[in-house]
Amino acid sequence: MAKYIVNPILLRMKESERGSIYQSIVALGMRSRQINDQIKSEFIIRAKDYLTNLEESDDAQKELFEISKDFDVIPKPNFIAMKELMYDKLRFSLGDPEKTEDTED
């Protein structure tokens, strides 16, 4: 497994440029889920033909193993999201909580 080096100080400085650090954490979490869903859907698309024949054929098991090895080298979604934040590829805006709350007159 690859080793990921993330400098927490630089990441915090980058997060604080955008406003609240907590908003950045929420945005990173949301982006990580999106990336994870993309990776999962790619895996399912590539493995769909082999999943139905898994019990019948040893070749299907071998092919599925090869496909899973391809996906093992992909960095974790959290690190991809952090990298996007560091290189200004991640844009986010969270709604104003005062405007979204229902007020009773």
C-alpha cells in the first residue's frame, strides 16, 4: 500500500482560507463519499460479468481477483479529496444557517 504524506499544518491553513475549518471538513467528507461511490460503481461495472459466474468458473474468480488488484492501488477517497482541496480543485459553499432556519413571527 502506498504511503501518503499529508502535512496537517498546510492543510489547516488551506482550510482556514475558505472560512470555517469545520465547513471544510464537512465538504471533504461529502467529496470523499462522492469519490467512493464513483470507485464502487466502476468496480461493479467491470466486475458485473464475472460476479454471475463466480461459483461456476475458476477463471471468473481469477479475473475478479485481477480487477480487485487494479482497484487496490487507487488512493483512499479521503486523500484524493484532500489533494483536491490543496490544489484548489475542490469548490464548496455551505448555505447560510440563518436563511435556512424557519422563523415564526
